[in-house]
Amino acid sequence: MFKKMRRQDRLLRIDGSKRILAVAEYGILSTIAEDDYPFGILVIMSI
């Protein structure tokens, strides 16, 4: 179903990902549209 990640040296474990999400102020959410066009949106975490 999913392709194997090409850059295994950049792979994060779940606990590392959760730590980044807990302390991050902003990030970029990227995906691929149905027509295979990649795009990303800025996400600002504010409380």
C-alpha cells in the first residue's frame, strides 16, 4: 500500500514525532492532490 521511505536516516519514531508536535510553534502540512500535484499549507499552533 505505501512505498518504503527512501531516506531511512530521516525516519522518526512515534515518540520523537510527538515531542516535535508538543513543542512546535508552526509547521508545514504537505500532501499530494488527486491530480498528483503536491502542495503544502502553513499550520500555526496557537493556544
